[in-house]
Amino acid sequence: MLRCVGLKDVSDVVAMMLPATPSIASAPGKAIIFGEHAVVRGAPAVVAVINRRTTVKCQPNDGPWLIDGHPFDPVVMPHLGSLFRRLCPQWSPPLRLEIDSEVPMSGGLGSSAALCVAAAAALRACLGRWRCGDEWGSGFSTDADVFGLGPFDDPPLHAPDETWTLIQGSEAVVPDEVMRLAHVAEAEAQRGRASPTDTSASALGGLIVVNPPDVHELSHLTHRTLSVDGAIQNWDLHRLTWDGPPLSCWFVDTGPAPSTSEMVELVNECVSGHSEASAAMNRMSNLGAAGIQAFLEGDVAAIGQIMDDQQDCLRTFGASTDTIDRCLENVRPFVRGGKLTGAGGGGHVILVPEDENRLAAALQNMNFPWFEASLGGEGLRVA
């Protein structure tokens, strides 16, 4: 903790506030169990974190800004560009970020969300956050925008004075701020369209329900608002408690997927131009509500069946591929259910295994790599 007393200017504060050791944060990937694409339109979705994580280490650098030893280019890494613009004022010193990820890239498992959450937390822990009395004097919140900020506004470059105290390390990291920053970074990188599903799950961990029906067993976590194509989109996030046996699924890599923004545009065009695709999108909402109830009842068989039903919808409005369909068809006798997870067009398929030996043999025969992961673990960690 540092109090700003008798300093000539902000640069003095910055020189004093740099931590001696790197700030490290990690966040998990995720799997969407129900509700891809439909959640952007307000339909319910269920998302669970997986036990694969992205770790970001942040520390001062004597030279330019570096990402994994290379000069930072916001065009190449727009997610980080959004975070830097909001968290790093003009007087911030150059930093060096090192990224280590276990989450597969371009696979529908939330690699960009995990990166955004971990990077936002590492930057905040490294640079600190100003407190004025009992209130935060800098940063972002959902309840009230500090200095009237909207989600896409640049932060004011106010210089702290002697009444302000600098909070550093994990104490400076507030999950709500991290979720908001990460969501906005995803939305900017995806041309304005992004639900808070991935980023909120990565920050909070466990199982999250977005836009649930009126179910009293769910615990409300937070509310998110974003302007999408000139309209205000609202999301409510709830905690889903699982009382059944430990959840574990298999994830099959069907090949690289296009960017999320590309798939969102493709699905939008399909739904807008075809009544069958539009009906499938509407059906996703009803299936999502049924899936939430299946989780609450601990009914694994029903969860698997609803995954199959949602895959039919995803195929109808263009999110699936021939490779994904072939994979699911060949493993169907050995699983309780399965579907693509994420934006689609490739990436990973999530399976609820039933006959693991025969399932493994089928995947080997098709030359699909896979891994097993537990669902619903820990969210953001800050060191």
C-alpha cells in the first residue's frame, strides 16, 4: 500500500509503485454446455470452466512494451489493446507480459476469454488501483461507473493527490471489474457482439447460467449491459450448483475454427435469411431451459439428450461442419450425448462418455485428438 504524499507529479508515483516481483494471474478455459449463439440474443446458456488455464505474468520493462518477448501490436492482439487502453494511462511505464496457456487456441474453449481475464487481473495487480477514503478512486464497476464512464469510454487520466492510497497486488483485483474489462475487450474484438458468458465463467469459476428462466434454485451473481448494433442487450448471470457426481467430459479436436466474429456473422446471415434456421434458434432457448432443469435434478442422461438436440439446432443454422457431424455420428453409440462447444465452424466437440474404451477406440480410428477435463473448478487466481 502506498500513500501519495509530497510527490511532484504522477511519474514520481509510478516510479515508486512498480512491484519488485512479477504480478501473476491465471484463469481457466470454459465449455458451453448449452446455448451457443442463442445467448447473444437473450436465450439461456450454461457454461462450465475446465481445468486448463491461461497464466499471465506482468512486470516492468526497461525497453518497449513486450508480449512474449515481441513488441506489442494492438492490431495483432486487439483483446490486449482494449485492456491496455483502459488500464494503462499515458504515464504508465512500459511493461512486459508473458503468456503461458494450456487452453487450445481457436478451439471453442474460451482461450481469448481466459487471456482477457488473466491479463486484466495481472495488469491491475501490477499497476495497482487508487482508493480515495472508503471508495475506489479509479477503475470500473457495474454498480456505478466511476467518473461516469461507459463500457467503451477511455479512462480519465486524473493524477492522484495526497488523499489517495494505492492498493497493489491481489487486493487491487476486484472480480467484477475484471469481468467487465474482459467482456468489453471481447466485444470490441468481435465487432461489438459478445455475451459475457465466457469471461464471467472464467473469472468466477464453477458453473454459470446466463439469462436463466425464473428458477428459484439459482443464485443471482451480476447483471451485464452492452450496446449491440444500436440496441441495448442485457444479461443476468446466476450460479448453478451441481449436487451430482464429479463432472468430467471428453473434448475432441476437430480442427481449427474461424474467429468467433466470423462465425457470429455467418450464423446471423443464416438465421436472418432462412425460416428453418430462425426456428432452430428459437428452439435453442427452450432446450436451454430444459438443460438447466436437468442440471438441477442431477440427470446426466437428460443433459446428454439435450446436448444432442442442441447440436441439431446448431447444424441447422450453420454452426456445425461435416467433420463435426461425422465425429458425433461415429461416437454416438458410446456416449450419453455430445455437441460442438463454442462458436463452431470447427474447434472442439464436447462428449459425455458412457463406454470409455470403445469411445477411445472410435476416436483413434478417426485420428481425432482428445483430452478429458473436469468441469466446474476454480476461476481467477491472482498471485
